[in-house]
Amino acid sequence: MLTTKRLVLISLFIAQAAALSIVERFISIPVAIPGIKLGLANVITLLAILMLGWKDALLIVILRCSLAAMVGGNPIGFLFSICGGLLSTVVMAVLWQKFGKHVSIINISLLGAVAHNTGQLFVAALIIQDFRVYVYLPVLLVSALVTGYIVGVVTLRCHQQVGTVLACPSPQKHSHENHTKTFSPSSNASPTGTNDRDL
């Protein structure tokens, strides 16, 4: 059910993921293969899977890639981003739903990063029509393990913090509950502290 709280959370995740994708373009990693990124937007994707479910996570990935492409992207970059993002989201969602009790969030992130790089490499092979590009797969797998671990740790901390905030009752609600408990109509004590039986 699409409640107001859920809609606000989805909107925030889309905005944050798109912003991270745009910022990440200006962060260059000194490696032999160009195009390797930290995958910071995957933090939002994994959080969406944990908190909202796979359907909303896929929606967030699609809109994030579309917004990032409109703000200075290009069609080729969009293909790389959307294919890698969708494949990693599906892999992480399946792992969380089927094996969430046995697989940690960090391990899910690691496998999601591997799927992301594999999907992008597949797109590159299709574009240049040469599957020999897979000779770069070992390097991409190593980078996926590094970036996936970082994303997993950040996601784990964020999930713990967000869960704590969402579980914390508002001051007004807490005050109202205390008031109801103290001056319950079924209580023998009156608001003045005098026992009705003593009157």
C-alpha cells in the first residue's frame, strides 16, 4: 500500500541516489580500466530493498538512472548504468528475500557489485560486438569486491540508524501515552492523587 510515509521515503531515495550518481562522475579512481566507480548510489538501492521491497527498489533504480542521464549524461552511459543497476538490484533482492537469514548485508552488497560490473561488461561487449572484452573481468571482479564491501558497510550503518529513528516514537505520542496511562478512566486514582475508595 502506497502510504504518504512510503511515498516520501521513495522520493527521498530517488533524489539521493540521483545526486550520488551525478557526484560520482567527478570522482576518478586511478586504475588501468576507465569507468570504475565506487557505486555510492548502490547504498540507496540496497536500503530500498531492505526497507521497501524489490518493486520499489527497481523503480528507484530506473528513475535514478533516468534523472542522472538527463542531467549531463549520454545514451551510452545510460545503458551501462541501467543494465548494471537493474541486474544488481535483482540479484540483491533475490538474496535478501530467499537467503536474508543466512547472508549478511555486506555479502549481499558484494554479490550485487559483482553483478553490476558483469552487467556493464556485457553491455560493452554488445556495443563493440566483441566478447573478448571479458578479459577485463578479473580486474572488475576485484574492484567489485572492494567497492561492494564499502557499500555494504555504509548500508549496514545507515540501515541501523534509519531503523532506530523510525522506531523512535514522537514526543507528542509518547506524552499522550503517558497521560493516558496515568489518568486512565479505569484507574482507582484520581488526577489529584486521592484514592476514590478513601472518599
